[in-house]
Amino acid sequence: MSAPIKLHRVRLLAAFATIYIVWGSSYLVTRIGVLHLPALLMGGLRYSSAGALMLLMARLMRRRVLPQPGEWRGLTVLAFFGILLTNGISVWAAQYVASNKSALLNATVPCWIVLLGTFGARSHRPEWRQLVGLACGFAGTVLVVQPSGGPHPDLFPQLMILVACLNWAVSTTYMRNVRSRLPMLTLLGWQMLLGGVAMTLIGVLHGDVARWHWSLVGALSLAFLILFGSCLAFTAYAYLVRRTTPTRLGTYGYVNPAIAAVLGWLVLNERLTGVQLLGMGITLGGVLLINWPRRS
């Protein structure tokens, strides 16, 4: 095996390990953070700060920082779907939904990616195994969302998390198909900065400034989300979006929920009912079918 191929594989493994571990633990950290800080303002400061750091890093590395006039449209789309809608909804819902359940609902992202992956310049047609996996994934989600068969207080926030998952899939599919000459650090920096500023403004209008009170736990949570959950993990994810297939990329959909469920149980004493565990198994089984390697 040549040195370039070995280096490519090492980078891929490092990127996958990053999104597995960092994003798997981000559900817990976000849940803790919104218990100490106003959700929307915290999310806005997270992404605007991370975006500014990414652009500063691009500048120090002498990468192009200012987009061309025709590149603002793509950046706006990515900021709107990938940051403002996806993460704005998710951080708001984290106030009402346990971190382990939130992670399980986010396991549907690979299902949405497969569906949306049938469109665009790099489209592909799902195989029968992926179609069965899609059916299992959504069927298991129904059990996770509505385990008791009746209404419960966090139903609407859970449904909104599913909307956020769809928006994340839209952002991922768009990033795969858009042709941008921007350096990756610049693209991510502007995406997070634009989305973070918009989320911050919404938080200010929502009255989060009056409810903001610093605490050590809140500050540490915000710092983790800025440096690791945003700067590091988003860079790894964007690297994988353009260098691996949607099927392989979707593997984080069943690794992250497992990590989040264990951490939620250990740290916050979160529990899942028997029906929810059944739904978890069906959903993750569906995601596994979607990502099952195809033999030649």
C-alpha cells in the first residue's frame, strides 16, 4: 500500500472517530448546557464564536477568507439549513427532551440522507436492503417518539427534532452537490458565523439576554461545544462529506446514539422504557441495513 493511500485511510479513520466520539457526547453536553444557559442564545454564541475562530484560522493559514459575490448564495443555504434550522431547533428541543432520546431521534438522519441522495448531480438509487432499512428506521422512530400510545408533554419537541434531522440531511446533500472553490475552513467558518449570528438575534428577540446567568458548568459546556462540537467535529464531517459515500458517512447514525445513551444513563441517570428500547433496536437495525457494505 502506497504512502498516500495509507495517509488517506488514517485521515478517514481520524475523521470518523472524531464525529463518533465528539458528536456522541455532544447530546449530553448540550442537555447540560441548556439547563444552565438560555438555549437559543447559547446556540447562537456557540456557532458565531466557532465560525469566527474558523475564519481566523483560515486567515492565519493564508487561505482565502472573503467569498466571491456568487458564493454567498451557497453559504446562505448551508447556514440556513445546516445551522439555523437544524441546530436552532435541536438546542431548543434539548430543554424538553432527554439527551438519549434526542440522540435516538437523530439516528434517522441516514434515512433522510438516503432519500435525498436520490436527487442531485451525485444521485444514486437505493437498493432493496436500503429500502427495508428506511422502513425499519422510520417504524422504530414511531416507537421512540410515542412509546405509550398516547400524548405526552415532549411530543412536539421530539417531532421538531425530526424536522431538524431532515434539515441536516438537506444541508449534507446540498454540500455534496454544490461546487464551491472556497477552502473548507472558510466555507465552514462563514456557514457557522452566518447561522450563529441569525440564531443569536433570535435569542435576543426571545428575551434570552435577561435570562442569561454565567455558571461554571454552563461555561464549560459552551466551551466544549464551540471548540470540539463545532470547530473540530464540523471540520471532520465536511471532510468526510466530500471524501466518502453517503452510506459510510451514515454509520455515525447508529454509533452516536449508542454513545449518547450510555453517557445519558451514566451522568444524568436517563432511562428508556421497554418500548423505546425496542424502537431503538429497530431504528438502529434499519440504519445498519442502510449502511451494510455491498459485495461486488
